[in-house]
Amino acid sequence: MLTQAEIEEQLRMNRLRRTVDVTAYWLEHSAFTHEEALSIIEHAREEILKLCPGKDEVFELVLRPRFLRILDERALAEWGTADSLN
């Protein structure tokens, strides 16, 4: 049987996973300007840090590069060249 703390942690991690997945999906499949895409990444960062306070470094090392890579891959697919988005 899970404790209340374990249940809350699982719920927080599920929300974190959904936030990352939805952000990645939007960046990959929706039409945004460069500024709008960066704004979406910043909004995701704020939401993620609400769920995991003090994990700024993890976001910068793991998630921001993932999101920027999606933008670069999309630019490569759409324009035939990788745009320097970061």
C-alpha cells in the first residue's frame, strides 16, 4: 500500500511527464514563430520548476536541450537546413 506522500510524488511525476510530452508535441507539430516557441519553453520551465523546485540545473541540462533539438530538427525538415535557434 502506498503512503500519501508516495501517491503525491507519483501524481507530481505524472504531471511533470505530461508537461514535457505536451510541450514537445506542440513544438514539433504546431506553427510557432521562434519567439513563441521560446516562450512556450519558458512556460514549461516555470511549470516544471513548480513541480520540482530547485531543479533548474536539471531543466537546463536535460529538458531545454531536448526542446531546442526538436526546434532544430523541425527547421531542418521544413527548410532543409538547421536554423541556429539557441
